[in-house]
Amino acid sequence: VFWPAQTIRGQLILFYSAAALFKANEGFLTPHFSCAPIYLVQLLEQNIPAALLTPSITWLATQSAPVIILATEAVIPLLLRLQPRYGVAFASLFHWVIAITPPPNDIASFGVQTLPRLLLLIPDLPAVAASIDTIFEPSTPSAVVVLMASLTCALQPITWVEFDCNVPVCGAMAAAVLLGLVKVRSTPDQQEVSASRDTPTLVLW
């Protein structure tokens, strides 16, 4: 077991719990004052055809956005505490969605800082290391990482006018974390998986 993992897990549980706690106030939960409706409406406007965004759907999104955001940030520490694997997957997707949010709410660097820590919380680190190894080879996992990085850039308008390296890196890292989780699920618990010690893997670690 990677010994700092429990410390990192405790830090992230505290961090996400604090993020949720600070949003549990009247200002954030009131749609007229909260930043949550702006955040959610930006995502809807960018990724959903305008014909589907009827006034009733838009109103529902703006009114429910504060509760949705608060619930999301409250669920992450709960899952990290009770079901770390699902918590890591949910948090990874959460950071990816933040990364593709249009300006001014795009914070791809947030995910770049947090996703490496989430990677270390996956229970079977040897399986994760083996999964990371395959990313540096001509293989399906490496194609998935490149595709995820490209998709993140395509969905983030900031890269259309001013390239931000955090955007593709966040997409690639989110893919790496999710691939690590899949690798763990497909690996028997008693099977020993050892990572190679080639230069790319050592640099990544």
C-alpha cells in the first residue's frame, strides 16, 4: 500500500467537505445571487442545441443549479470516505466538466492540480502503474487519452483564441485516472501487476 495515500485521501475529504460547507449559505443557494446558475447555463448553452433549451428547461436549470452544485461537492467526500473507487471516478468527471466550462468559469488548472492526487487514491496502485505504462505505447489506452485531451480542447472555447496547456493536460489526466480504475476492475485481486521501469513511466511518476 502506498503509505501517503491515506493522508492524501483525508486531505481531499476535508477539502471537498469544506468546499461544500462554504456553499451552504443563503447567498449561494439563492439563484439570483449565486454563481451556480451562470456556471450551469454556460455548459448547457455551449453543449446543447438551442432548440432543446426551452424557457421552462432554462428556468429549471437556473433554479436548481445551486442545489446541484452543492450536492455534487457534498457527494465527492462522502464517496471518497465510503467507496473510494467511485469517489475518484466521480471527482475526475467533476474536474473534467469544470475544465470544459466556458470562460470565466473555466478552471482547467484546478483539475491538473487535483487529478494526480486522485490517481494515488485508487486502491490497486500496481494495476494503475501498469495502466499508465500502456499510455506510452501505441495502444487503445493511449488513443483514449489523446482523444480525451482533444475533446477537452474542442469543448473549451478558450483554446480557440488563446491556447491553455492546462486544458488538454486536464483531459488527458482525467482519462488516465479513469483508465486506472478500469484496469483495477479487470484485474483479479490476487494477481500481481508490476509496472515497467522505462523512462516515460519514471518521469510520469
